Amino acid sequence: GLSEYSTTVLSADFSRVSVTVLTKKQRKEQKKMDRRHKANQLRKNKKDLVLTEKRRLGSRDGPPHLVVVVSLHAQADSGAITKLLRGEGAGGIVHHDRCISGVSDSFGLILPRFKQRFTFLTDMHSLLDVTKIADSLVFVLDSTEGWDTYGDYCLSCLFAQGLPSYALVCQGVSELPVKKRVESRRALSKITEARFPDARLFPLDSEQDATLLLRHLGTQRQRKLGFRSKRSHLLAQHVTFTPNNPVDSTSGPTGLGTLCVSGYVRGRPLRVDRLVHISGHGDFQLSQIDAPVDPLPLNLTVSRPLKPSKGGDVDMLVGAPVRVLMKADPSNRESLQAEAEVDPMDGEQTWPTESELLEAEEARKKKRVMKVPKGTSDYQATWIVDEGEEENGDIDEESSDDDDDDDDDIMDEAMDKEDGETDSQEEEEEEVCSTERAGADQRYDEHMDEAAEEEGLKRYREARANEMFPDEVDTPLDAPARIRFQRYRGLKSFRSSPWDPMENLPLDYSRIFQFQSFERTRRRILAEAAAEEDGAMDGWYVTLHIIDVPFSVMESVQSGKPLVLVSLLPHEQKMSVMHVLVRRHPSNTEPIKSKEELVFHCGFRRFRASPIFSQHTSADKHKMERFLRPDAPTVVSLYAPITFPPAGVLLFKQRNDGIQDLVATGTLLSCDPQRVVLKRIVLSGHPFKINRRSAVVRYMFFNRDDIMWFKPVELRTKWGRRGHIKEALGTHGHMKCVFDNQLRSQDTVLMNLYKRVYPRWTYDPYVPAPLTWVKKEGTVEMEDLDME
């Protein structure tokens, strides 16, 4: 009876539930579970990928863990650190001393206990180059002060360039009394918090401390740097040079030759048909890649047969002959062509075709007819604005009057300051100087470069004048303004008035390359590089045969400088107009003028160029800045080889004594030759007679012809009035102007004129090696200077 009852109930339950409702519910549950499983799987795959990369670094399958020891204080001894790390008690076996070509303090270290291998080096002269490819940095601090001014300068450069994984180390803590150790570490942690929040501080006074540091370096999370993870790179461990021509026994090799560079491939797989860039020396082609014996083998068990590595390559056994992995095919090899070929006949005028004549006739018929003053050309007629036209709120963002209202107050404050300084100077002059003071002054003056002081003072005065009266220029008295400013034109609205980016381009634009869509090309090339599986794989020890290399590269290695190579992506050897977004570095207050030669560190490249500065806006036109602004991000435009972002950029200015100062840091923005940068000049005049909305203005021009030439350009005033020139009065530059409202007697009448500007082509890939940086004393503030 029970079984029949159960069956009846079950059948009754099923009869109540609709089949359609059940299916929807099941589908919903299934979708939810699928989404959850997919998210878990993606998370697991990402975690496995990170762990695989972490385990490969320093293991048998990956390159040795490259560690650069950096001393941040004059009293901190990096040599003592490396001595402890290579000691027997630390658990490592020094296998290859002086393993990096050109660097004396470098060694390879094998740790059988952790199944890892390391390469350590200390090189302060090429610090920026070696840290670009280092896996980890060991910062050696002073136990009391942390870092000095030079250490702070190094940190500023490294943070701007991109900081890999790091460890903070200090010595001398164990020598202190036990009670003072905690206080000392707490004080040092407080100093390091500003730069390295939540960073662990490693005391390094014993071999046990060295073992803990090695364990930390091998297991810590690796920080990825975008500019190097997308490209294959290599630090040279062995370098040889074979000249192309027979060597004369007396003079030695001087011309071009083949450079054989051995090292571990890092980052992406290295292809033989791609160009390689040697930092500081230029771009070159490869002829072949060999697989020599690994100088730092991690043989954990000798009896176990070694498995073939990825890509079908056989492991490199000791004593095995050098094998050729791949040879370059000249037909597929990337070209070294950096500039476009210029045909001088391209710019020649040809006879128009019938279709072009018809188009011109149609355009002439559709052209709007205007009434213009007698003698006005067609080009000037395009400036003219009908009086009945509405402005529709198109306000020139560069001509906003918010800051201009305070110009008089700023000038008064500056004059008050200067008066106060002259009073204090007169009081000092009344004091009697002793003979000792006179001798000290004489000794101080001996070390001063008077020509450099005068040049600096002139630059400071220009910068301060530009800050107080932005873009204002004086109308020349000895030359007509229409001749002096003939390349300038007026714009009704800086924001919305059109400007053709292909108009009147300079001759240098025929030498550069341009993309239809730089962003689309960048995404495609980086996606292809990420999926690359051909070539010498990450972790292989290879020898690259680089052809047509000057002997100066070998001389650089022989002088003790490391050699850093990077495989370039397609198009990265070609010249174009690059834009960099930078901010002034607070340590440097010296005015940097537009088109002044600066030293650039962009990704793996180093070069000199003369850029122009402009504002960072989302508009289609950008106002040029005469000086690098200290308070706002600035776009720096220059002729340089194409580099695909992301990449950190550092700007240096070289002093007369060869020391380079860091002036700005930033990132690569884009490659766009059509970005329009406009230089603005402001002509100013003063109201002479005012009659409600009309006024007689003088001192803007000094002859009648100039007034008629610039008559179509709109006027504005510092207090926000807008107007136009109605007619010229007399022959000495007085003109009657009409404004949109009553003019005040203390107002100033302004006229904005614009022209497009371009960088200077001064690109030079050969940058002299900088001297050790020393802080510049006695910087002059702009407020302290006399404007007279």
C-alpha cells in the first residue's frame, strides 16, 4: 500500500510542475555555474602563468636571476655586500667570475639548495642601462642617513624609468649595542618610508643574513616593466670583434666589422631577421645566431639524462660543439632604412587635369561672397568675421582673462620685493668688509664662469617676462608689422576654428614615416610579438653575430662599460614625430626653453634632440609653450625613431662641465606628425580716447598699412571685451576700434596671432657618457631677478 501511495504522490507532484518553468530554471542555474567555472578557470590560468614565469627565472629552464647592487650613499660599501653574498657560508658556489663583459665586479652564483642561479653585478657608471634589464635591485643604504643627494638623484631616475623588484640592505646594525638596534632600524625605516612604503629592511652583517637575502631575491614577486616585457633583450657576457677588412698590424681595427655577443635571451623570443639596438650605439642587423656552451649550468643530478628543451633544441652539454641555430635570410631581413627617400620632383607643379579644373570651377561657384576692404587678398578674406555672426560661446581657452586681471598686482608685488632687496643691499654695503672676507670673495669668484652666469640671467629674465606677460611681443618700430609677422594669422576661436594639418609642411616632413592609425598598428604589432614562438627562446644562452658594427662599440666594452642589446619591433628604426608627456622634476628649477637641446632616455634608446613644448589638451590644436612649465604636464614633440608605448622617458640637460641634470620625467604618448602645435604672439595697444563702445587705440601699430593688413583679425582686451578695427586714423598707427561693451581707461587692447611650429631636426643617437652627478649649488629663483 505504501509503494502505491508514494507513486501516486510523485506523479501528482510532477503533474503540478510545468515543463517550461523547469527548463528555464535549469538553464539559469547552468549559466550561473558556467560563469563561475569560467571565472575560476581564468583565475587559475593567470595564477599558473605568473608562477611559471617566477619559477623559470633563475631555474634550469630560464635565464639566471640578474641582480644589480646599487649603493645609495658614499659611506655604503657595495663591495662588502657582494663579498658576503659570494662567501661559502651563504650557500652559493661562485661559478663564473667577471661574467659580464666590461664589468669587473660581476660573478655568476649557483645555489644548489634553492635550485637557482644568479648573476650579480655592480656598475654605477652605466646604472640606467643595466637596471633596464635587471630582474632585481639590491639598494645598499647607510645605517644612519639612508641615502645622500646622489642616491636620491639615482632613485628619482630609476622610479621614472621603471623600477623592477628590489630589496633594501644596510650594514653595521649588529655592531650597535642591543638596546640601540631597534631604535636605529626604526629611524632608518622612517627615512625609507617616503620612497619605499611597506618595504622590508635586510641587515647584512653575516653569512646567515646573506642566505636570507638570496632566498628573498629568488622567491619575491617579480614586477613587470612594459617596455622590456614586449621585446627580447640581452646583457652581453662575452664580446669579440672581427673586422671586415684585414687588420693593419700598426694601426689596429678602425672600420666596420662583425660583433659576436654572447648572453642569455630575456623577455620574448629573439628572431634573427629583426634589427637589434645596442644602447648608446645605434641599430644593426644580425647574420646568424649560435648556441654555445652554457657558462653557468645548473646540473642538479649528473646521472639523470637531460630532457630536450622547448622548441626541439637539445641541451647544451659541456664540451659540445657550437651549433648554428638560425641564419638570417637577406630577403626577409628588416631594413636599416630610418628615413624616407625624398624625390625633389615630388613638389613640382604639374598642369591640372580636366577633372581638377571642373572641381575648381564648382568650388568657385559655391564660394561665399563677402564685402571686403579694398586691397584685401583672398587669403586675408578668410579671416573676416561677419558682424552679425553669433559667437555661440566659442571662447578661446588660451585667451581666458582669469589670470590676466592680476598682472598689475603681480608686477606691484615683484617691484616691492625688488625694492626691499635693494634696501637690504644698501645696508650691507654700509658695513665694512674685512680683508678675510675680501679674500674669500676673490677665491669664490675664481670658480665662477661669468659667461654662463650672464647666459643664465638672460634666460631667467626671459622666463619671468613670459610668465608675467604671456606671449606678448613688441611691434617693431623699424620694420612693418605685416612683414615681421607675415607667417602669422588670426583665429576667431582657438578651439573651433579650422586649421589644415597638411598645409605648408616643412621639408623635414618628407623624410619621416607616418601611420594611418598609430594605435591600431601598435595593438597589432604588440599582439603579434606576444604570440611569437619562433627564434631563440627565453633563457637560451646564444651568440649573436651583428654585422657592420663600428669598432667604437668594442672600445666602449674594453673601457669597462656593459653592453645592452634589445631586439626592435617592426618599424622601430624609422624616424617620425614622437610626442612625450612629461612633468618637471622638482629638483631642477632652471628655465628650459623650447628648441633647446636635451638628452632623452626613451625605453632602451638614448639620444639628443631639440624638442618643442605644448599644452596637453584633447583639442585638435595645441598652444606652444615657450618654456617647460613647472606646474602642469607638458607634451614634448621631437623628431625621433618610432617607439611603441608603453615606455618611460627621462629628460636631461647637460651642463658645461659634462654633468647631466634630470629636468623632467614622463611617458611616451604617441607618434603623430599631424598634431598641430601653434605658437601664439600677442600684440598690445592702449586706449587713447574712449567714447562708449568705440575707442581710439594707439601703440599697437605705427603705420596705416599695418592697420589695414591686420584689420580682419578680432581684438580682445585683458578685461574681457571683444571687438574689431573699424578704420585707421592718420598715418602714425592710431586706429578706431568698436567693442561689444564700454571700455575702461586702464584696460589693454590685445590681438592674438598664430603660426604652426615644428621641432628642429637635431636628432643625434650618440650621447656622451655623463660624469658622476654632483648637486648644483646656488640656484637663482625667478622672483629674485630684476626685470630692468
